[in-house]
Amino acid sequence: RPPKVLVLRMRKVGLLDGTGLALLRDLATKGRSGKGSTLVLSGVQPQPREAMIDARLDDVIGPLNITTHIDAALDRARVILSESRPSPRDET
């Protein structure tokens, strides 16, 4: 079973091409369908961010899930995990 959240550190990715965009789209789409992990990106540099926006990948991943720093990505992952926990009412 995949983890609920996948944090992908991209701080050393200075250039993102079509192959990278396709891989990210696949990961994000599986996560949104419930068959994979919710994708959160950290340390996204300007060119990869622009490439994602041009490819409308930010709409698939979710703008809140594209962060500039690992701390922000981990905070976002915590929020996602807290939202996915069953409420006490659901456990009875």
C-alpha cells in the first residue's frame, strides 16, 4: 500500500522537460484517484515551476502542494495526513 503523502524534494532540479512533466503528472493523477500518494513538491526552482504552470500541472498537483522549501512541504504533508484521518465518530 502506498504512503498517503509523497514528498518529492526538487531543490537540485534546475530544468524540467517533457519526460519529467509526464512522470509528475502520472504520480499526481494516481494520488488524486486514490490509487497512489498525494504528491507534495519541495524546493521547486523557477524553471521547473514555470514548466509545470505552462503544462497546467499545477492544477493537477494543486498549488498548495508545490512549495519552495522542505519545511513548507512537510507542513503541507501534515495537513493532508490530518485531513485523511477518520474522525472519532467514524471509528464507532
